[in-house]
Amino acid sequence: MTHPPFVDYQAVLDQIHAEVQPLLGRGRVADYIPELAKVRGDQFGMAVVTLDGTVYSCGDARTPFSIQSVSKLFALTLAFQCVGDALWERVGREPSGSAFNSLVQLETEQGKPRNPFINAGALIITDVLCTRFVNPETALVEFVRRLSGNATLQYDDRVAKSELATGFRNRAMANFMRSFGNLVNPVDDVIDAYCRHCAIRMDSVDLARAVAFLANGGVNPWTGETIVDASSAKRLSALMLTCGTYDAAGDFAYRVGIPCKSGVGGGIVGHIPDVLGVCVWSPELEPSGNSMAGSHALERFTTLTGQSLF
Ligand code: DON
């Protein structure tokens, strides 16, 4: 690898922090999970962790938030560790071009979701974890603790219960996939684990650290533990690029140019191979379900640093 040119990441983050201020207040906080609607919308934080462990941050980077669909990246990694390529018999690897919570493709595609990052796909991934672990929610929290190096991470019980009480669409999807035989555990068990995974609370610094193994060829830079082999890290990253931001993934690749995974809590993680992990958080969303200020901040980050995949 050639050594990346010197970049003053702190100056870049400070500039982005100033630039996004006019965007705050323009998007909408997710409210279909009632607990998420209580989060103040005009917050913004961003963190970068280079592979030598140096942390750069700005704004609300140490404010914990609900990681929601960002958890799908960690759940997929853990499931891939467990069953490898057998996963692809039950979930595809193509962008869906539909909303993250859409059901439409499932009927014509025999209950096999397009990819592991839309809700239907993540439910299949959770089903794999339910088969593999006696306590799948604890297994994922412990995995993310190891990736981030923060042993105190937890899921937020109130957020999990709030989604459990209102997640009718995910339940419908899970039942539908069970009718095709693609989901095998009891629907209530899968939904329970899924909602707890989504309800994990983390801040931007911990998330930037947790994604860094993908920038480091599958090896946790903080512990030296091999999480996945280099080829699998490449594959997981390719899925982030093509499917990690749902029906906005093409636009994201065009504007930002790095593998990213978003969540409706307003977090987006990404990485630049061999260089760094990054996380941005701002709770107000675009209609696609991706953070509005967060998307803009990542576009500015790759533009100002001159670093991206391309
Ligand atoms: O299942 C849901 O709808 C949420 N728990 C997660 C969705 C989500 O984060 C989509 N991301 N942008």
C-alpha cells in the first residue's frame, strides 16, 4: 500500500461542522418508532479513526444514539462468520431500488430478500443468528463491544420496546418469509432479537472504531483479532457500497464514493480501505431514510480530503 498523503482530518471535520449548520432543521426525524421521535433533530457529530487509532471528532460525536440499521452491518458480519457463503442461498446481493421496509419484491422472488441490508434481508440474517446463538441479542452486543473496544455498550430497552409495540410491517415481512420456508425460527423470537439489535446505543467515535476492521482487511486494528478474512472484508464492503444506503445507494456512490451503512437513528458509518473508519450522526433524515446532514457531510469529507474509493 502506498502511504496516504497527509490530511489534516481535524481541520476538515471543523470545516464540515461549520458548513452543515444551515442544513440542521431541514429534514425529519424518524417518528414511526415513537421513541426515536423524541430525539432533538438539530444535533450533528462526526468522528474519524485512522488505523493507528488516532481519533478526530467534532460536534456531538460523543453523544450516544440508536444505531438502528447500522446494526445490520454487524449482524451480517457475525452471520457471515457463522455460515459463510451458505448465507446467499437465503438472501441476495443485489440493490433493491425500493425502500428499506418494502415488501413488494418478496412475493415474486419466493420470499428471498434482495440483500441483507433491507429490513427483510436483515430479518433473515437475524434468523441465522437465532439458530446459531441461544441468546442472539447478547451475542451481537458482545460482538460490537469487541469491534469498538467499548465494553459498556448496551441496547436501549425503551427503543426496543417502542419498536416491538409498533413493528407491524416487519412482523408481516417475517411471517411472509416464514410462509416460504426461508425464515425458520418463531417470528416473535426473530422480531425480538432484531428490534434489540437495532436499539443498540453507540456514539460516533465508537462506531467509527467498530467499522475500522473493514478498512483493515478484516482485522480488528485495536486487538489484532481476525474478524473476517480479507476477501470477506472486500465483499462486505462491496455490499455496503451497493446496498448500504437503500434506494439512495447509487446516489451515495456517486456523491460520496465510499462503502457506507446508514440507520434511521441518523447514523452513517463508512470506511476508506487501508486508511480510516468514519461515522457521522445527525437525526434528521432524507425521504430515503438516510441522514440529511450526514450524507452531505460524507460527500464533503471525501471531497475535501481527496480520499475515496475512486
Ligand atoms: O426495522 C426498522 O424499520 C428499523 N428498526 C431500522 C430501519 C433503518 O434504520 C433503515 N435505515 N435507514
